[in-house]
Amino acid sequence: MSDFFILILIIVVILGFIYRDRIKNRFFREKQKNYTIDDRFNADKREREKEIDRLLSKMGKNGINDLSPKERKRLDELSKK
């Protein structure tokens, strides 16, 4: 009986580890913060800058030919904002 209990406990721990993200999102949700318009604008601007930096660093390593057509289009869109 004790071996069976230990086996069940190990299975529960393994399943808990595998599904930890689902468990976390279900029971420990992050509360939505009340952002002002300025906060949202600044957060969006930071995200755009991060994406531009990522694309430029990729381009800087091997040249513009290293970017896919989709990435080139995205870089053009971001640089116009």
C-alpha cells in the first residue's frame, strides 16, 4: 500500500510539473493593471523598439539578405511609425 501511495505521489508531481503553466494561469492569474494612455503608448513603443533592434542586429550580422521578405516588410512598417 505504501509503494502504491508513493507511485501515485510521483505521478502527481510529474503531471504537476508538466502542466505547471496551466495550473499557474488557472489559479494565480495576473490581475489586469489599469494603464493610462501614456503608459500603453510607452509600452507599445518599447515593444516596437525591441523588435526593430532584433531585426537590425540580425541584419547587421550577415547583411540585409539575411532578412526574409516578411521581416523586411515588418522592418519597413516599424520604421514608418
